[in-house]
Amino acid sequence: MKKSFFLSLLVMSALAVSVRAQESSAAGETLPATDSLTVRQDSVLAAYNAPVSISDISDNPFYFRLFMPLTLYGSVIDDAVNLPGEFVFGEEETGRDDSDLLPIEDFSGKENELESEINNVLMNIYLERPDMVRMTEQELRTITGSVNIDTEGLANGLIQQTTNQGQRLSDKYEPEPVNIKPKYWKKFGKFSGKYTQSQYSENWYKGGESNHSVLAQVTLEANYAKNQATLDNKLEMKLGYYTTEVDGETKMKTNEDLLRFTSKYGLKAWQSWYYSAQVQGYTQFMAVYDKKVPTKLKSKFFAPAYGNISIGMDYKPKFKNNNITLSAQISPLSYNCRYVSVDSIVTSFGIKEGENFLKTIGSRVESNFKWKYKDFTWTAKAMYFTNYESVESNLENTIDYQLNKYFSLQFFCHWRFDDSVKRKTNKNGDLMGYHQYKEFLTLNFNYSW
């Protein structure tokens, strides 16, 4: 009975004040100021002598209800119409006896007094300006979206951002749609380098030559894929040096030298098969001279230079294990060329004396394989070309063991066969075969991007 009386009194007072406000507005009058609140038509300034400084308002959660769009809170009405121990607005009576429960600490103090005073300020607004209420507490809980509030305005006790009457916050702060464009290009880069120093005394029982060696490798990739088309581009650069004694002088010689570019276009045919066209070219960076005759040139940049254009089919199967990738290109039609810019060494690369260029047409098979298992990575590259008179074949294997993020142990071996070139002689003057081989075991510093 008591509760109904207070609620009826609250509603009647609110209606009376609303009518009074409209009449005063029509007559050009202003509403009287209360002790703790000044009401204006365009904004609300809450002047409350809080027990904390006004600069701390933005950090105090008790003030947020004053500066948000005016909301009808149940706790404010509870404090106004209920006596201690009576029914709480918006909750059901439990009817249970809590006398046997552990005592609850009384938190009445400075913060409770502050919350009570803020409830009084809000209650005054509900009674004097009910037309300013934008929503109920239940509606507030359903609002989604972000709200940007000026913290400087909060410190001054002003409402800086409000919504129009009848408009939800979520309507005003609706997030704009984001247009995400697909990325067709994938780029990759890797640098690895190693340094080795070896020192032998002159009386070392096995003999030996003190030396230093360095090796640097850079790999750049830019791959494009859209719909049924792919374009793979790869640039490989390797350069290694070691020191050696020649006629009492220390000189630098190359032990690894490669500059190779490969570009392959693919158009999907069916399942894992693609129509493909590939262009590849490779040469070396530095000049190499004979060990016995230091002034005799053996090779240099564009001496030789190899080029190839192949058309065929590319097989790219998909494995259940994503750590395995395979590409096998079969090219029934392949154009191979070889160029040597120095006339004195053309015969060493299978070119007739007096010419600098050799071209052949034949068939080519090339495969690239990569398998990664935990910290191990095995990369293999195989190539076979024949013009039906001679054969050129290469097999490269690289095994990496990743020690940590930047260091790895790497084993590299390269086997090559080419019976189109002139056979070389060994130290004893005997003719050697067409098989060629080299290998490296290195500790590498790696950096990828």
C-alpha cells in the first residue's frame, strides 16, 4: 500500500511539473534552479559539491550516469520510494530468513554517500524534466555499438554528446561496412649467410691450408594467383668466397656463384594439372681463373649464360599433409640456348670456335619438391633436358635444420651431368667423365621477410 502510494505520487508530480515546464516555456520564463542542479533546454550542468576534486570525475565510475543520455534507473527510484528493508524496485521478494547467514560488511561510507547524492540529482531531473528521459535501464542494456565521449567535457561536468530524442545510440554509432579486397600477390624473401675461419700451423701433421670463407644467399619470390591463373616468379642469388695461397700471396676465390631467375605461368586445366609456360635464365656474378695459370680466365658474368623457354603441363598435387609441396613440369617443346661473351673460352661450353651462341630445341622435365617436418626442411630441384643428341641434367638437394629463429645447419649438394661440353683432364692428365659434383655443410644465419 505504501509502495503504491509513493509511485502514484511520483507519477502525478512528474506530470504536473511537465505541464508547468511547457507553460513556462511558452511564456518565455525559465525554470527555477535547484540547490544542486541547473536545468537548461540545450544542456544539463550538474553542479554537485562532491567529496572528490572535479578533475577526478573522468576516473570515477559513480559519475557516468550524470553524463550519459538521461536514463531512467531503477536504483534511483528504489532510494526515493523504499524504506530500508522493504521491497526493491524491479526485484521479487524472496520471503526467506537470512538471520542465520554470515554477516555482510557494511560498506556505507564516502562512496555510498556520493552514490546517494547522485541518485538525488537524477531524481530531481526525473521530477522536473521528465521529457528529457531518453530510455529506460532495460533499453540501455540492449544497446550495442561504441560510444565516444569527450573526457575533457566529463571533467567539466558537461554532457558533450547526446542523441536526438527517440534515437538509439546504436543508430548513431552504427559501424561503417569495411570493404576487404582480396590479395592476389604473395611475396617472400630470405637471406642467409655464413662465415668460416680455419687455421693450421706449418707443422700440422696432416698438412692443411689456413683460410677464411664466406657464403651469402638471397631468395626473392613474388607469386600471383587469381581464379584459374597463377604466375610464380623467383630470383636466386648465391655468392661464396674462400681465401687461398697462390705464389706466396693470399687471394680470394669463389666456391659458389649463381644468379638465376625463373618465371612460370600456369592456367588450370583439370584437377591438379595446369597448362604452363616457363622462362628461365641463369649466369654467375664473378670471374673465375685457372689454379695453375692465374691469368687464364675460366668463366665470368655472361660467360656462360643459359636460357630456356618451355611449354607444357605442370602437375601440382595437393597433399593431406600441408608440409609437402610438389611441382612437376613436363615440357615436350623446350627451347634451350647458351651464350658465352668471351671468344677464348667458347669451346669449354660446347660452342664451336668462332661462335658465341648455341641454341637447341628438345624436351625438358623439371620438378621442385619441399618437405618440412618439425625443424627439418628438405628442398629438392631436378632438371632434365635433351635435344636427342646430348643431355643436360641437374639435381640439387638442400637439407636445413633450424636451430633457432635465426640460425640453421644446412647441407647442400649439387650433381650435374652434361655431355655436350668438352671433357676435362685431371691432375694426371687423364680425361674425366661428364659427371660433376659439389657439396657444402654450413652454419647459416637466416632472416626472412
